[in-house]
Amino acid sequence: MKDILTELTKTLGGYNKTVNSSINSINKSLMAIGYILVSVLFLIEMLSWYRFIRNQGGEMTWKLFLEVAVKYFIAYFLVAQSGAILNAIMWFTNGVTKLIGVDLSGNNLFEFKAIKKGAYGIRTGLNLLAFLIGAAAQLSVKVMVLLRFIELYFFKAIAPIIVAFWMGDNTRHIATNFLKTFGAIALQGAVIGFNACHLASF
């Protein structure tokens, strides 16, 4: 159990280097789609500004064009650094996990000790029940940790596409919800580790 819970504070690269390398490759390949989405959103916003100014009887100025262009230049940068942004969120949540007092350093943490006193039948039954519950708990935690990392890897892979929606006023909620969900999944490590360690102390 100790080894399983130690994985909760690992980075995506630390959990599985091979998978993380493949995810990084997918992330880079999807950047092209992210750049295209940013360009489309830029053109849509410029067109809407053009129509608005023409309806008001004015003309497009270089100042307005540069203001919009700078905003979308930042969007290109965010798409290019989408993987690094998620890694930073992961680093922060791992720091939170350590700050809340999850101590996984004990050598005897989660160690099962069989009952050696009492009636043989009752003692054997209780030991068997405790062993089965412990095995089920370890399996459950291992599955939760695995599913958590699968979700995190998936989010990192598609990050360039979703982050591209940040600059559009009508699509910003998509990117916001994406980052919130990633942060929530990353914080699951703190919740799982906190509960497991404090239950083990009883």
C-alpha cells in the first residue's frame, strides 16, 4: 500500500516515462490543430469588429488590429505551452498533497499484523476477513491511482486543442472547465492519500 500511495505524488513522467513520452508526442502533433483553431477564432473576431465598425460608419485601424493580434499571439503561446501548464498544475497539486501532512515514510505503514491470541476459530476468521478487506482496499486504491493517471494523460494529450478556446468569449468556458477538471483530478491524489493515511492511524 505504501508503494501505491507514493505514486500519488509522482509527476506524469515519474509514473510512466514511456506513456508520458507518447502523450508528449500526441500533444505536439495536436498543436497544429490548436494553432488553426486560434487562427479561426482570430479571423472571426476581426470580422465581427470589422462589421461593427462599418455599421458605426468608421474604419478599421492598426491600433485595434494590433490589440486583437497581441491577444491571440498570447493564445498561440498558451497552445504551445499547454503541456507545461498542466505539468505546473500537477506540480502544485503534488505540493498540496505534501503540505496537508500525508506522511508515507513509515516502514510499517499499512502493515498487516495477524491476531495471535484468542480462540483459534474466531482468530482465524478475523485474520482472514482482515486480510481480504486489506487486499480489496489495496486493489481499489491501485485501480483509482491508475484511472487517475489515465485521465491526466488523456487531458494532457488533448490540451492544445482545448486551450485554444480560451481567447474566444463564447468558447472560453470550455477551456476554463477543462483546466478546472484537470486540477480536480490532480487533487484526487491529496484526497486519496489523506484518507488512507489517516484511516491507517486508527
